[in-house]
Amino acid sequence: MGYQYGIIDAHCDAIWKMWETGERHFYDAGTATLVNYQRLKQSRVAVQSFAVFVPPRVHQIASWQTALDMIDLFYQYILKDQHEIQLILDRQSLNRAVQQQKIGALLTIENAGVFQEHLPNVRVAYQLGVRSVGLTWNGANALADGTGERRGGGLTHFGRAVVKEMNRLNMIVDISHLSEAAFWDVAAISESPIIASHSNAKAICTHPRNLTDKQISAIIQKNGMIGLTFVPEFISDSPSVDALMLHIEHILSLGGEDALGFGSDFDGSDRLLPGLSHSGEWSHLINRLSMYFNESIVEKLLFKNWWSFYQKALK
């Protein structure tokens, strides 16, 4: 099968990796990051989401400034040549980047704890180009509990205020990493569709970061999106590209044909999936998908579903 479209990847941690390692050569082939310009071009990636992730070792007092430093890094070294990689802010810039066959870059934040219980910081992030925010990482923050917090609490008052403000700004609410109680709070109050940018199916692999069937169905019913991740421990005890197909088949069986795509999480884990270990290897996934699914499904998974979602969400 000759795949005719580009690829949309809803999550990577290249910004964090560049900040962590001091890497500043995103456009060179031999960079330390799994995602770089040469690999994205090689795989014909049309849209790549870049997450700002401030690691837990950074003190909370410094988290907002660190997030700003990472956003600056994104602009200085990833968007340094906007002839090649173009920032996506709205539907028009998305369409323009794809029509011109440039790589569209969507800036996101992973863990809204960096807002430091200061709602104006949400608006500042929006003005700086952030269009999607994950509410927590694995632990608890001022908004909610993450999947790694045993308490399993839901949204706080501040968390509810952030969701409502994100809805008002047309920022995409990302529930990957949220506790299940917080997930259901978001599902109940968000007036906009929600996404899980990098989560898999718990019925196939019981990792705590994966989604239950009820959560998957709720995202589908709200016209949201799920991006399957390539992190091995989210896939199987014996991870492989073929094992990832089981997650796809399961979510399709729940009615997710129009709500499923990918969020690789490249650069977000030291463990790599054989045959799908960096952004230059998407062709291996395409080959396997074409063996399992018809052309229409493959196109939806790789491009059309995220494309359709962003057309509506990026107003």
C-alpha cells in the first residue's frame, strides 16, 4: 500500500531532552534527541507536538521560570527557521503548513502544575503559543492527582478553574497522566472535547497510565482523541510493534475508528520499542498497519483523525 498522507504525532519530549542534555542542534542528523528535523522529514511527519515538561526534581518555585526557559529554547532552536518548521496557532496556520509541505509544530505543556496556582499564567502560556496542556504528570499538583498518587483525588478548585479557562481560550485539555477520579471530573465539566495525547488501552496492558474501556468510550463520546504511545511498558510485557496492534484493535472495537491516532512520546522514555525507536522509523509502523488494517483505517490513524480534531479544536 502506498501511504499518501503525512503523519501527525501528538506528543514528544524533544524540548525536555534538549534542555536536559544541552543539545542545541535540532536540525543536524546526529542529535541526541530521538525527534529531530532530519528524521521528521524522512518520515514525512506533517505535524509534531512538542511538550514542555519540567521534571519533578525542579523545585516548584522555579517551575514556571523553567517552563518559560524551555519555551524560549523551542523558539530559538526548533523554530529558528520557520521556512522549514512552522508554528501552529490556529486552523489557518495548520492548513498553511500542511499545504506548503512544511512541518507544523504544536507547542504543549505537560503538567499544568507549572502555572503555580496563578490563573493568569494560563493566559500567558496561550499568548506564548501553547495550544494544549496536560493537567498533571504522575504525581499530585495544585490541579489534581496524577496516576502515580495513591490518594486518587479528583480536580481541585484551581483545577476546575484552569479547565474552564482553557475552554474559554480554545486550549486543548489533555488528560494523559490524570488520576481516574480527575479524569471523570474533567469529562463532566469540560465544554470542549478532551484528548489523551499518549495513553494506551488498560484492557490490553494494565499499566496505570493506560485508559479503561469506560474512559476510552467517554473520550469517543465527547468527540475527543486518543494518541497511542510507543513506550514499551504501556504496550505489553513483551513489547513489539505487533503488540501495539492489539491496542488499536481493541479501541476500534469500542467504536474508536474516528478517535484514534498516535502520540509517540519519543524522548520521554529511556526504554525504546524495537523497530520504532525514533522519529525516523515511522515507516516500520506504516508497514505493520497496512498488514492489519485497510487503507482507510491506516490513513485515519496516521493523519486524518488528528487533522479533523485540530480543524475543530484550533479555532
